[in-house]
Amino acid sequence: MNKDRLIQADRNHLIHPVSAWRDHEETGPRILKSGKGAWLTDIDGKELLDGFAGLWCVNVGYGCQSVVEAATAQMTALPYATGYFGFAGEAAIELADRLAALTPGNLNRVFFSLGGSDAVDSALRFIRFYQHARGTPEKKHVIGLTRGYHGSTYTGAGLTALAAFHRNADVPLTWQHHIPSPYPYRHEGDSSDAAIIASSVAALHAKVEELGARNVAAFFCEPVQGSGGIIVPPAGWLTAMREACRALDILFVADEVITGFGRTGPLFACEHENVVPDMMTVAKGLTSGYAPMGAVFMSEDIYTTIRDNNPPGVAVGHGMTYSAHPVSAAVGLAVLDLYQNGVLASGVTAGKRLATRLDAMRGHPLVGDVRISGMLAGIELVTDKTLKTKPSPELGISKKLAAVGYEEGVLFRAFGDDIIGLAPPLCCSEEEIDILCDRITRVLDRVGADIGR
């Protein structure tokens, strides 16, 4: 199809994720044609620096030949292998083995899903199996954070705490609850690290007491909140929440779908504080977006409890046709090689440059706050720095940001509440980080001029 036919066919048939359908039909798609490294080219030949790694996922960059060759070789040899009936493919076994050696603590058991949302759903099911197996079936309730994101499948959308995922969907479910986000920039009262940590711990204890300790199964959190606006909690927060869960006899689940695989520096963000969750969900960077795949890592204790208390010969009833898909697993192995052979180190170097450049943006008239963890960053915009006043919705800041960003040749996430999200590929050079930040500065200048700031 030519460009015009593609645009019309998109409007007529393709439903885009998390989009305003009427608006999209009016504007049509921006069609991407190719990518190399940190750069994309659209159908008109316009080059764009991808400051968001696709959707937080293309960590190794576009066009990595070793990944393409791994996928091609696997497709040629064995394009599909079921994990049912005792069968397995070599690539999935090897990937599980290599990952188990790299995950924190005793997270040695791996269930492969298709992505992050169904990894979260899988974790929730495993939690139910575990609580029944240990003789505490009444422990059904699960607690997350406001501004948290844990996918958009029906069950995961309820654990997510963003309005767009709740609207007209009858979620959260009755057993899903939320406590306040550790949001330093907008924390009321004492905003010291110690106060924010103490507030979160107290809120978790209070919610568990409200629900009844015997009824609460687990607490879910992202080490850095992604779709909620890149909320970076204070150092020590993750450790404190993990210890609170242990004291309350509830499972601690780290959702590293965004933060995993080098996004914040180490392979997993939990490593910053040597935290070992009971379960951990991943996706995105697992295959760097080259093929669909997610995973749930569970502790030996959870695995053996379910195994040993399941009736002999009776299946644990959870599975998917494409779980442990051989092509995705082969891609995961090739991507893991890249991480271990320079990409993680590259991300750390680029992240330091990004932090320096973003810190210099704090003086911009529109910038209220900058927060960063490795190659994951948020820029929160305000119209009054002293009062931290959010821009009026009538200004349409987010739409302006996205439109001007495209014109300036840079892609980023323009959140609906006027926060710029950045997650550049880990392979970015320092020069590319400078280009990224120069272009974002021009975007801010143009949007500021447009609204008189």
C-alpha cells in the first residue's frame, strides 16, 4: 500500500492501544518505516531520535544483526515448540537457566509469558495457588500504589491505579487496593527521604490492619513507577517496603517490566538495594522489543509450596499457547549476550550524561521537577514553580509536546498530566544524549512561548 492507503486502512480497521479512538481517526497514524541504533525513520524519510526506546523496551537499539540472526536461525530450525505435555525447546531452557543465575536471591523458577500484562496476571494466579497450598486461602487481597501500572488486562488493570484503565471497566476489583505513591515532589508535609519512607510503611501497615492481616496476600510495586509519571522513590524505600511485607506476612512482588534489563543501571532495579522479592515480573527489555515475551520469577519457597501441596498427577492449571516460545527465547538469549557484552555498561555511561543534562534543565521556566534513575527520567512541567501549579487542561500541553517533539525530530512520552517521560535506548552515545536533550530544550522553549511562559 502507498502512504495514503495505509493511513486510511489504519483509520478504518486498526485499533490502537490506549488511544482516543475518535481523535485517532481524525489525525491518522504516524507510520514508522525503519530503525537503526537509537534512530527511527518514518514513511516520509524523516529521522527521529527515539527517546523512549519504542515503549520502554528497545534497550539494545534497533537493527541489531545478532538478534535478527538468532531469530532467523530459530525460525528455520523450529519455529514453535509447545511447553505442554512435557515438551520443551532448547532456547527456552537455556534462557531460563541463564536468567535464574542472574536474578536476585532464590528467584530460580521462571514462567514465560507473552508480555508484562499477562506476567502480572500470572503472578496473581500463582499467589492464589500459593495461598491455597499453604493453607491460607482467605489471604486474597492485594495492595498496590497509586500511580502504579501493572498492565491493562482485566485483572492487571485493577491493580494498575490510573484512571484511564479503570474508566467503564468495573475495576479495581473488590480485592484490589492502593496506598499513596512515594512521590517526593508532591509529598505533603515533611518531604525528607526518611519521612516519605516512614509514610509509605505506615500506609501499608494501616491498609493491612484495615483489611485484616489474615486476608492480605501480597503487595505489588515498581521500583520506579513508570507510566505513573516516572516517580523515583527515595533510596531505602524499596528495602523498607520489603521488610514491612516480611513483618506483615505478605508477599512482596516487584514489577520490573519497565525497570528490568538495565533501564536503571544494573540488570534489575532491585539490585540497587540488594532486595530479593518473593516474585518479580519482567518483559520489555527481556527481548528488547524484538519479539513478545515476559516472565514471572518466583522464589524456591513459593514454587516448592505449590508443588508439594498439589495432588499427585493433577496439573497446576495455568498456561499459554505461546509461553516459552522458542523464537522469543532465542531472541532473549541474543539480547542477554548484548547486555553482558557492553550494552549495560553503555547505559550506565549514557545515564550519567543524561542526568547531567537534565539537571541543567531545572532552570527552565516550565520545569518544576526532574527525576532520573539511570536511563529512566521524568520532567514534570508547571506554570508556577513556587506553588507547583499544574498547567490548566485547557492549554493542551501534552498534545503540544508530542506534536512539537515530532517536528523537532525527537520521540518521548507526553503523559496526560504534563510530564515528559524519557527512556532512551541503552546503546545511546553521549553525543546522542546531547542531541536528545538539545531537542527537548527546543520543545520546551516552543511550547512555553506558545502558552506565554
